[in-house]
Amino acid sequence: MFSHLYGLMFFCALCSHQLVRGQPDDGKRYICRAIPISGDAGCPVTLLPELSAGSQEEELRNTVMQLRETILQQKETIANQLVAINELTTKLSLCASASDDGNYDNRGSWSKDNQNTMGDVPKDPNDSIDNIGKTMKGLKDRLETLEQQQLRANNSGASFPSELRNLLQRRLGELEKQLLRKVNSLEQEKNMLSNATSAYRLKTESTLNALVDRIYELEKGGGDFKSPEQFKLSLPQRTNYLYGRMTKSLPEMYAFTLCMWIKSSASPGIGTPFSYGVPGQANEIVLIEWGNNPIELIINDKVAQLPLSVRDGRWHHLCITWTTRDGQWDAYQDGEKLGTGDSLAAWHPIKPGGVIILGQEQDVVGGRFDAGQAFVGELSQVNIWDRGLKPVEIQAMANCTTYLPGNVVSWLDSNVEVFGRGASKRPLEKCVGRLPNA
């Protein structure tokens, strides 16, 4: 479009120059018009009649409106091809400057015989008409070629946004999966933390309950005893109706320590000083010596024989520790560790909500006792912890240096019920009087 305008302006300038130089000013108005390339190369002049002021204004207005419509129609095309036209203009300028010195021939030297392959405008104004038409046609062809190349480029690149969108969607999908995995991991950690917190809370509540019970008994005066733990359970006969029952049960435990003072001279075997049964498993924890067998520790029907001996009619302090990890157990008598072992109900947690019986072995939870397995003798300070006590703690209790109540089940007058005629609770001898060398 600009090439057409440039050609018309150049042509009009030539005509005006000829008129100014060749004709005197006669007061008449002339205009320049485009002619076909094949037409007369001269400058056609149209003599306009005299126009009044109003006619001149109307003619100018019509001309302006026509030009405005033409400009508006070509505005979008001009804007789209501006870059291409600027590039072609630069090339035309370079070729025009090169033409001043001549053209290169095939041997690398300049020659004016070679044609201008860019279709540049010749410098001689006398040959302007034919060459301007050829130049305009060449520029038009090049512009059309550029438009087609741009269209093909746009078409070939149209799929890129779609590919980018698919890539972003895949990336977002991967991030969503990673986020879900992280959320699940956090939920699992939260659940584990919640379980650990609940176990710690139960342990704390059990300890506080034991302390509250002990404080209550101390404030109450301990009944007929000097202190609430200074009593013993006496079971003098081998029957199936004499026994004691703990009012407290056990929580779920993964380790425990069972300690007691025991005195017996029964034969054969002292019987069952301690048993704990739960629904579905009456032998969850059992300490028994029957017949000529050694003392046995039974956990979930699994048996370990303990190297303990208490059938001499004297007081002895017994402690048994156990952990579900590898089923490790240790047996202490009078503060000294006499035996240890493993694989006793390994990885089995102690079930909660059962019944603790002192003096009888349970065939069903809380009952169906066998007189042949009944304990004969005296028991005192039966305490249970949900952890393995340290050897120094066990030794301190065995030599009467200190007394430690159980944090799960503690030996209190209010925690022990007695059943059967002949079973009783009596005051306990002083601790130093229970020592083997007393």
C-alpha cells in the first residue's frame, strides 16, 4: 500500500515540476491522476473549471471522506504488514545505495549491465512510469509471499499452547498426588501421636488413681492397720472357695512387673498365688506351682519355668518382669535375679479388662476354681507396674529400704476383697522381720 502511495506521490511531483518549469501561471487549477502502465507516459493534465467557494469546500469534503474510508479499510492491513514493509524498505535503501557504484558481476566485480533483482526504482526520472509499475508488482508479490509464510508459521505453532497446557496438567496431577501422599503421611503420624498420647494419658490417670487411693486410705487411717498397705491375705486351707479378688483390673500392657511378699509351706506345691484372666483367655497371666513342678509363669498359655523356691515357711520377696519384645523375662527372689529367658509369648500384648484372683487358678474368668491348684499360705504387697522395674528398685523393696506401690495395681486394703470362710486380712509383720536373716 505504501509502495502505491509512494509511486503516486513521485508521479505527481514529476508532473508538477514540468508544469512549473514549462508553463506560466495562468491562475488555473490542475490535478494529477494515475494512468495505466501501458498508457501515455506524458503527464496528463486536466483543467478544472472555475469553482465557487462552496463548491470547492464540498469537493474537498468529499475527497477527505473518500480518503478516510480508504485509510480505515487499509488500517488493519498496514498494521499487520508494517514490519515486513520496513524490512523491504531497508533492503531497497541498501540496493539503491549499492546501485550508485554499480552491480557485482559473476566474477565478483561490479557491472551496471546486471539487472536489479529487487526491482528497485531507477534513479533516472524519465523511465519512472514503467519501472514504478514493475516495482509495485514485485513488492505486492513479496508481501503476499510474506503473508503466506506468516500464516503457515501461525498454523504450525497453533498446537504449542495445547502441548504446554497438557504438560502443565500432567505436572499439576503429579503435584496433587505428592500432596495426597503427604497428607496421608501426616494423618498417619497424627494417629500415631494420638495413640501415644492416649496411652500416656491412661498411664498418667492410673498413676494418679493409685496416688488418690493411697491418699484416701492414709486420710482414712487405714482401718485396723497402721497403713493401708500393711496387711496380709491369709489363705490357710487348700479349697476352691478361699481366695482374694482385686477390685482393679489391668489396662493393655506391653511390659509389666509383678512383685509380692509370699510365705508358704504347702506340699506338694504352693498352688496359685496369682492369676489374671480375660474373656477368651483365662490364663492371660498365671503364677503357679503345683505337684512337684517348679514355679511356672504362664502368659497367654505359654509357659516358662522359674528357678524360684519358697516352700520353706518363711517370707520371700518375689519379682517377675516381662516385656512383649522377644518375650524377655527376669525372675528375682529376695532382691537377687535368679533366672532370665525369652520367647515367652513374644509380641503378645497383655489384654485389658480382666479379673485378678489371689489364691486360685481361673478356668473361666473369675471362677471355676480347682482345689488342687489353690494357694496355701500368706500374701502381701502384691503390686503391678506397666514397665520393667530396675534391679536397684527391686533390691530396695526386698531389703526393706523403700516401698513402691504399683502404678497399675497397688496393694491397698480397699483394693482387696476376701471370699470364703477362713480367708482373712491381718496386720503384716514389720519389713525387717520378713527378711531371711531376721
